[in-house]
Amino acid sequence: MEETPPTRTPPHQGRTEDDIIEEHMELWWSRDPVKSLVCYTVAVLLIIICGIGGIVLLSTTTSRSGEWRLAVGSTLCLLALLVLLKQLLSSAIQDMHCLHSRERIDMLKSGGLSDTVVLLISAFVILICGVVLYILSFSREQSGPTTILITMHSVGITLIVCGAFIFLGLLIYALVIFYKSWATTRNFHFRSINVFSVSGQLSGSRNATSSMANLI
């Protein structure tokens, strides 16, 4: 009499998707599409806003207000180029498939650690420029024309608001990512406990059944 082979349990659907992602390196770059899309959109908006703001300040530079307009405009243009360079670098590395480390890909992909660092630097630079302009608008109140000081004051407040808004967005983003990671870890822990409990109950019932059969 031939023995029938044991039945195989179907693999878990989530586990199968994880295995597919682990096998194909090109899928590592887009494992979290929502997070990648949000960070990519924020980066594009930051490039456009900083670029347009820097160009406007540089194009309206005059002999009386040339110092601060030239400094702030150049800083904003360089900041826009920095964010653009990061996006182009990530795309080039992804297309060339020159990275085979999961940690480095998670760091350089859109929504990874590099985006967080670039946005944090951008917020810090914008906030510093705004604070400096705000302070200078009061310190030069008696020596400069009123129109230039009002413009400097307005630009300083605008930059401070933009820098604080980016900081607040980064804080909310970090809290959401931390909460999702904590919730995922907690659900996995509860599932492990439930599987262990069910396995223990099944093994206990099988032992009881075998004991009853031996007694009979």
C-alpha cells in the first residue's frame, strides 16, 4: 500500500509578495509607492518654489538692495539645485542598477533617509535666511530706505514661515512613519502569539486523542 504524500499548506499571500520583492532588486526602489510619491511631490514643489524665489530676488537686485537680494537669491537657487541633484542622482543610480545593498537602496530611494536629510537641510537653510533678514530689517531701520526695509522684513517673514512649515511637515511625516512601524510590529507580535496558541491547542487535543485511543 503506497503512502499518500502529506498535503502542503498554501503559502501566505503577504509572504509571497515579500519573497517576490526580495528576489527582484528593481522592485526595492518602489516598495512604498505612496510614501515615494509624497516625497517626490514635495521635492518637486521645493525645487520650483526655491528656484522661482531665487530668480525673482536675483532679477530685482538693485544697487541699494543688492547685498541681501544677491545673497538670499543665490542661496535659494543653490538649494533648488541641491534638491534637484539628489533626485537626478537617485534616478541615475536606479537606472544603472549599480547598487545591490538593500540598506543603501532604502536610503537613496524616494522617501528614504536621503530625502529626509535633504528636506531637513532645506528647512534649516530657509529658516536661517529668514531669521537673518528679519533681524537685519530692524537693525538697519534708521540707515536704510523704508521701502527696502519693508521688503526685507516681508521676505524674512515669508522664509521663516516656509522653513517652519517644512519642519512641521517633516515632524508629522516622522510620526506617521514611526506609528506605522510600531503598528506593524505590534500586529506581527499578536499574530505570532495567536499562531502559537492555536498550535498549542491542536497539539494538546492530539495528545488527548492518542491517550484516549490507548486507553480503549
